[in-house]
Amino acid sequence: MVNRLPIDELMKFVMPVTETGCWLWLGTTKDDYGHIMIDGEDICADKLSWESQHGSLQNNQRLLHKCKIRCCINPDHLTPVNN
């Protein structure tokens, strides 16, 4: 996926939590995971955040939240794992 939203635009939907370092998604959620519509496409906010910092995930990968907070989109709290 090509990052279609600059990180500063993405951060408009986030509340940083100083104590944990989490970036809590305040926009739309599905099953507690952040989602955003861009050009009519529903995109996972955590994936968008990860890819803005680290590049695209491989097709067989998904993101694991090391902090265990589903709505966190801090790329430092995300790690790719194989499906």
C-alpha cells in the first residue's frame, strides 16, 4: 500500500498517552481497531501508521500490538507477524 495520508494528518485522529506511549485512535473503529476511509477505501489505521514509518507489509503479514491496545497506532508498538 502506498501511504496516502501524511503522518501529521493521521495524528489529527490520535490522542497520545504519555504514560504508555500509546497513540490512541479516536476515529472510527471496528472491533476496537482504528479504521479510516481514504478515497472510498476502508483502511486499518494501524497499518497506515506502520507503513508510513516502515514501508509496506508483506502479503502474508499482519500487525501485532505489543502494548495489547487494539486502538493504538504507534508504529513503535506494532510488529509484523506472519499469518
